[in-house]
Amino acid sequence: MFIRYEQITISTARVYSVNDLSPNPLATSVMLQAASANIRYTMDGTPPTTAIGMLLLTTSEPEMFLMEDFKRIKFIAASGTPTLNIHYSGPGGS
């Protein structure tokens, strides 16, 4: 069940991590969606760049991640200043 929604604007100037967000402590998974521009991300500890990392495309369906994986994710805008939409889900949501 969805238990929290969060939105953050990402830039090309710096790398963002879960420390820049406010995840719900009960969340077990998250759904991510890029809006207005693509976002690059990595989950192996290396920082993404505007040219390196997996792409979260504005034209794709939202992607789901387990919270244990999401805690390692790092983001950067591939270009522009995209918005990252985040839905946290877990037990007891509505």
C-alpha cells in the first residue's frame, strides 16, 4: 500500500542520495518516476554523472525498487532540472 509521496528537483550540479530525501521508516519499496527530464542513477556506490549510470526516462513507466536497494541509490540529472516523483509503499498504507 502507498504510505507516502515525495517530490524533489534534481540538478546536474551534484549527486543526490537517500540522505536528501525523507523516506517513510515503514516503507519496504519505492516507485520512482522522472518528470520533465531524464535522471541517471547508480546503485553500486559509484556516483553517477550526466553521461554515466542507468537512465530513469520521462517516457517510461515508474520503476519499482526494494527499499534495501533504494538506500544505496544515487541520482543526478542527465540534463536540465528534472523532478523525481517518489511513492513509498509498505504495510499499513492506504
